[in-house]
Amino acid sequence: MKELPESMRVAIYYVPEADDPLWIAGSHWLGWDSETTQTRQRPPIQGLAEASRRASRYGFHATIKAPMPLQGNLDKLIAKLEQQLADTPAFFLPPLQLVQDEGFVALRLSQPCPELHALADACVRNLEPWRRPYTDEEISARSQKLKLPRHREYLERWGYPFVFEEFVFHMTLSDQQPDTRLLTIAKEYFGDIPWRPRRLQSLALACETDPNAPFTLLRRLPLAPATPAPQQNKS
């Protein structure tokens, strides 16, 4: 793979499998399928396009390694991630639930998931050599709304404030909202889909070709096969 332009950012995302009803519903909600790079027909909800304009550009996802300016060769980054995932068995996620936090409608885990947290922590550390550090000016601009000193420390060290113990799995469905109307609509639209069992069996490499372009998925990278459950002895 060729070297990428300096303006390009890459990220590691969790995205549901392509045949998962959650992926289909989420892509239609945001009006953008980042894997096929095609727009999708949004549900007929008044004001949805405007209410999710910024979220739509990032596509339906949960951040594992936040978008980062790339330094070095992308093929080597992919090889490192493939090596990590080959040693990480696929696992089931807890059911997801719709919430509204600080005005943003999103899907969150209904309970902690240590396997996911360990996977995200490892991605942050292992892929750091391919992240171009932010300049002082970029850090200043990105830290204006941060609330805790630790967040700025993580931004400076890891390029993102919400890593390690600050990591929160979220699949954003809106920009900041003044009320809970959209949350109520989202609960009706998604129904029981977020609660259905789903296994995290791959991560996605996503890219942004320029600062105004929508994110697209370059490829899905599989985890190792899930460890079979131990068989119980019948006596």
C-alpha cells in the first residue's frame, strides 16, 4: 500500500458485521454506509439529517483507537494490528442500550466488558508508533473543552483524552441535542436490535482522506476464533 498523504487520518473502529441488523439500521439512521461508501436512505424523521450531520461523517462505529494523523507506512500498522488480533479470541459484547449523555444520543454497553477494555487499551498502545504527534497549536485547540487535567495529559501522550480508565464504548447517533426528543425516536426506531446477542469478531481500519471527507472503511481485520465453551461432563 502506498504512503498516505499527510492530511489523511486513520482510526480503528468497532463496527457490527455487515449482515448485522444493527449495522444496517445504524447506517440508514446516519445516511452513510462507510463500508460501501454509499449514502443510505434515512428513516422519515423530521430534522434527523441536521441533528446528526457531524456524526454522519464519521459513520456508524465505536472508537477503539481514535482518528490520528498517520506517520510511517500503513502496511506496517496493519501487520501490527493483525498480529495483535490473531492472539485475541472473539468475544460477545454485553447488550447495548440507547442513552443521551451531555446531549449526544448514543449506544452504550449495558454492563462492563473487560475483554473489550483490554482490546482497546492494547490498540492504543500498540499502534502509537504510527500516530503523528499533535503540534502545540493542535493540542491547544483540542483541549479547550476538556474538564480534567488527566484528559489533557492523555491527549498530549496518546492523541486522545478518553483512553484507558477514561475509555467509554459509544456508538454516536447524533450531534448535541437540546432535548430528549431524538432519544425517544431512536428507541422506537432501533427497537430490540441493540439488545440482541452479538460477537465482536473483527475491528475495522477507517480513514479520512481530507478534513472534510467522510470516514470510509479500508478493511475489516478478524480476531482469532472464539474459544469454545468447556463441555460439561454428563454423568
